[in-house]
Amino acid sequence: MTKATASFLVDTNIWLDMLLGRPNGKVSSALIVRANARDDFMAVTASQLKDIFYVVGQELKRRARLEEGAMSTAHASSINEIAWSCLSYVQKQAMVIDEGLSEHCEASTLRAQCSDYEDAILMACARRAKMDFIVTNDMQLLAQSTIRAITPKQYLEAYAV
């Protein structure tokens, strides 16, 4: 019996939880490991990559300033390289899907159901790419998504290796 693979868009918060070691980081890491073991198809949007790069860099710089006070140019440059490495990692794990005018227009039509533009764009991109669902820890997206949205824990419970 062959297992059916799943296709899903991974929300930015999942990547950031894992990359920054935030409270949901372990379950987010387990999601990525399980999806790879199952040969599931993971996707991310180009604008998510921008957000991941920015947030990783800013958070690591914030942490460094808390620990050390001032930050050297060399340290800031190292953090920038770490942010680039994080993007490389995400791109190795997930296919980058485009978003353009049609996704923006669809997101605009979702405004009544979902007031968050970024969530609406994710829904539009996931729909266009024919994803089975979105994986997120965003409670608002889970509640308002026009396509199926689940948490990493729900994915791990539903999709065994």
C-alpha cells in the first residue's frame, strides 16, 4: 500500500519558530522532518522569504544587543550571513511559489472573511498552487482560512511516516 503524499503551504510563523528556537520550534521542526520522510510537497511564497530574512536578522541582532550591548560591524555582518543561510535552508525544504496580481486580486476579494492581507495572500497562493492545506500556528488564519488550515501538531497526528 502506498501512502498518499500531501501538499501544503508552510506559514512564516512555522519557519520562524523553528529557525529562532521559539516555543513551538520543536513541533515545527518535527513537521519538516516528517514531511521530508513522507515526501510531502511543502511550499513557501517569495514574500515569506523576505519576511523570514528580515525577522531572523532583526531578532538575532536584538538578542545580541541584549547580551553584548553594542554590536560590531563584523557581528552584524555574521548575522546577515545567518539570515541568508536560513533562506537557503527554507528553499531546500520547500518549493518557492510565485505570487502576483492574480493572488493580490483574490486576496482582496477575501477581505470580508479575512482582514489580514498576509493571510489572504497565503490562502490565494495555496489555492492557485492547488495545495491540500496550509500549516500554521496563527489562530486567526486557522479560524478564517477559506482553504483547510491545520497546526503542525494536527499534521503530525494525521500524517504518519
